[in-house]
Amino acid sequence: MLKLYGFAVSNYFNMVKHSLLHKGIDFDEVTVYPSAEPDYLRKSPLGKVPCIETDQGFLAETSVIVEYLDARYPEQPLLPSDEWQRAKCRELMKIVELYLELPARRLLPAVLGAAKADDGVVAEVAEALDKGVRALSALVSPQPFVMGEQITAADIVLRYALVVVELVSGALYQRDICAEVAGLPEWKARMAEMPISQQLDAESEKAMAAFMAMVQGK
């Protein structure tokens, strides 16, 4: 049976887990934090989470895992069948990751109390978020989902990417990113009402204490 490695507070872990649950794929879950231990590096070459274990071996990187799952298990597809729409879905996923989530992640240690925010980094991230929000506004018009009538991987990636983006933007910039994109607050509420979202949110909240203890212990 497929195994999913990671931990419930990780937004990237939850992107993959939401995809697995949406598609009805049976899997076992192995709780692990990012690690440079040799045993885990054999599973995930950079020591990151999540990764999955299949009959053929291990696979890392969230977007790669999601695309593999959609190809390997075509039921309940998360990528559009039309080539152009599939490319646009991937475009949106990539922009969300590179120009919203990853810049915001640079300041996550400061928000979690594990480091002091550098003024230069704060300014750089603010500029990156401005660009990311402009791109998101140009690409997204939820109706009711970001690619149209059906939920796609772009919805899942955006939902869990916003966990980090909103945490950082609210704490350090007093900024509501969702409110800056037309239709996104309504989309966010719609996604939050889904049973899978509610399950993963509850699991993340339950695991938060152990995660914070791990962060503060480093």
C-alpha cells in the first residue's frame, strides 16, 4: 500500500493528503519531520516532507507527487483533461508556490518565534507578495473553483499555500491577502466547508503543540 511521509502541520503534506483523500486512494501515513538522517535521505533526497512510497520506490516534491497520483489513479481527476486547461492549472500552481508561498515562508521562522525578522527580508517579501497577488488576481476568478466548475489540484495547492501566506502577511504586514483578490474570500469559505478540509484542519490543530515543541527545541 502507498505510504505518505510527513506531518499534519505541514501545508505541503496536506496538499498531498487532501489529493489522496479526494481521489479515494488507500494509503498509510508515517509521521516524520524534515530530516538529514541517511535513512530518510534515501526516501526524500533533500530531506523534505512530504514524500510517498510506492511499489516502484520513493517520490518527493509535492507538485510531482500530485501529478503522479493523478496519472496513476485517474478516478476523481485533479488535473483538467484538456491540454490547455491542464497547462493553465499547472501555471497557477507554480505561481502560487514560487511567488506567494515560498517568499512568505522566508519569514515563517520569525512568525513562529524561532528567529528575528531581518528588515531587508521583510521588504523583499512584501515586494514579492505584491507581485504574487497581482498574478493571482489576473489568473483567478472562482466560479466556484479557481479553474471553473470542478475542483482541481490548483484549488488544493492554493488553499494550503495560503496557510503560510496569510499567517505571515497578517502577523508582519497586517494584510489580508484573500481580501485583495476578487472572489477569493468566498472561495476560501467554500473550500473550508469541505469535509476533507475540515478533517485536515482538525488534524493540523491537534498536531500543532508537538510541532511547536520541535521548532523551539532546535
